[in-house]
Amino acid sequence: MTQERTTRRRFLGASAAAAGGMLLAGGVGRSADPLAAGPIAGETDHFWYRAQPAGMYIDAQRGNKAFAYADGKIFLSEDNGRSWPHSAAFPAARRIDFSHILNNGNILFAAGAKLYLSTDNLKTYRPITVKARDGADYVPHTPNNPDLPGWYFHTLPGVVSWEVNGAEMMVWGNYCNVIGGATPVNIYYSTDSGRTVKIAYTFGQNPFFSDNGSPGGGKGGTLLGDPGNPVLARHVHTVAYNPAEDAFYACTGDGTRGLGHECHWLRGAYDAQRDQWDWKVLVSDVSNSRYKCGGINFVDGKVYWISDANGPQPHDRGIFCCDPADLTRPEKHTLLFNPQVESGNMIIEDGVILAAHCAPASPLATGFIVSTDMGASWAQYDLKEFGRRSPTRFHEKNGAGWFRVDLRSGWVQQADVVFIKPKPAPAG
């Protein structure tokens, strides 16, 4: 069944999208939030937006803290990016492709196949050696091309930790085998604020993404992954936690290449006392299915996700929700909204649903999808002043109420950052 209530103004914007035209564009207005400052700033009917300050890349935020990098240096702010009192030299700063600020202030960050942790506001940082499932050191492979070590820790969601049974737990999967070099596909976890990082799950050896020295991997190179696991994937799209079940859900991509599907949903249960995982594949499907997706969120016991289905038409796309027990039963899914384009990233917080278009597949330059009333009404906007960009890595709102979003050139290349602050939903 479909649930969709749209005002006339919003309907006109949605209709333009369905026709392949341009939607409502953002623009600078006098009523913009007073904290909005930067090279680009403006507003839509539903949110204010601003670019990050020039000269640095703000890679993560949590509460009032923000982590950023520039040439040869990393930075930490404690006032939502107004000032940057903490910094450290880090020669590989421009190669950073993952970072996360934990509740206790620890910062976990990565560059290629190397992972680092700071526990003292960047006064120091140290390398972290990942542990395999048997407790041994997990040693990254020796790359065919040293300049392409693989995106071991890079991930698409900005939310990668949750309160699990009274303590914070990190769980994330790597989005890889696109640029950066061939990479084994893993799900990682940490239960001690990043001091120890372990393997929760490793996918099988996909011969289509072996290490042949190319940026995205290909045939004929070194096989990577678990040789005993028949479940193949190109990369992980999202991992999310459902507190109602005390279970994690992961979805992967991308295609079907003659060795089974690469689009899977997995459910993982973690036994803290035994420090063991139990993963089950719930569903596997083709690339033009709603199960090729991302942006998994759990709200009030229901699972929400957004599809980036592609391949042969018809495309089974949209923003869906259902009871987790009905995930494998499409007839039980509710279609909340269909943007008519590939859309693989979404966050839900305080009744606001914020999602985005994949730029290479969209008529918009930088397309955003928004609902401020938990899916009762929808709007889409083109922040075209940023150029052609794909929004991804949606971080929860900071202490000043701003979401943080990566803007990628093409689909995955780091380019810009935008901050978005929702306006209050209209009364009535």
C-alpha cells in the first residue's frame, strides 16, 4: 500500500521530478539561520543549508565536536566548527576515507588500509590492528599497486555506532571496490570505544573484484575475502541497529554477474558474553530491486530504507517501510515516496527524513529529498550551486541542529560537505 499526502506546492515539485525536470532550487534568503556562514549558504521551504568553511574537509561530527583534515594535518573542534583548537600533523591527511567520533570523545579514523585512534583530543594518535574472528591479527593484503591499498574502512552511512544494552557499540561495513583499489568486503565492530576493532563478518572471494591493480578491482588478480564463504558482494551499503530486536541489519550491492546475487540483506545477532556473531542472509535479489538499497533506519520498531535500484527496467524504487519480520514479503511493505531516481542514502531523526539523489543518474545537480513530518508529505530540492554532487554519509544533527552530509563528485569521490538544518514542520 502507498501512503503519500502532498500539498499542491510540493506536488508540483514532485511532478517535475517524475518528468525529469528541475525541482525547487535553493536560494540565499534574509531569513536564513544566523549560524549559516560559508562560501555557499541559502534556504528552501524545509531547511537552511551552508557549505563547510574553505580550506578544510569536515569529515565527521558528534554533539558539539567535529573532526576535519587539510593538507598534512587533522583538526578537532568542540564548538560545532566555529574554532579548531586541537590539531596534529598527519602526513596522509588527504587520504582519510573514514572517521567517527565516539560518545566518550575518542576519534577513530582511517586512510586506505590503516586505522588510527586518538583518545586525547588529537594530542596523540596510534595505529589500530584489527583482530580477525579467531583472535589473530587481521593483516591487510599486499596491494598489486602500492598507491591503491584498498578502501578497508570507508563506509557510506554517517551513523556507525549505537547504544547497545547500555554501552556504545560501533558496527560498520566497507563500501569499496569502486576507487582506491580492490578490497576484501568486511563488517567491523568495536565494543570498547575503538580501542579494539574486530571482524564481525567477511564476504566471499568475488573474482570480479580481485586485486588486478585497477582502482576498482577486476578479473584475473589476487582473490580477496573468505574463501569458505559462498556469499559474494561488491561492497556493503549500510549497517544499522534495531534496538527492538537487539539485532543488526546490513545490506550490500551491487549486481548479478553469473555467480549469484551481490545484493543481500543480512541480520546479525551479537552475543556479548561469547564475543560471537550469528549472521543470516535474509534475502538476495537483482540490482533493479528494492533490496538494492541503503539508508536503513529503525524508528518505533519499523525498518525504513531507500532503494537505488538500477539495471533493466522496471525499477523497483522508493522509500519503503515495514515490520522487520515482513522484510522478505514485498506485499507487506509501505511505499512512502518514489523519487523516480537512484537514491541510496537516508537518515531519520526527530521526525525528519532526509535523503538524496545519486547525481550520475539524476536530472538534478545536487538533489535532496525531505519530509519534516515523518513521511506524511514530501519535497525535493536541487542545490545546484554546489555543482553535480551525490550526497552521502549523513551524520546526525550536531549541537546546533545541523545535519552533516558528504557531497561526492560522481558517486564516491570526496569533494565537498554541506550542512543542513531542518525548519520546523508547518502546524496543522
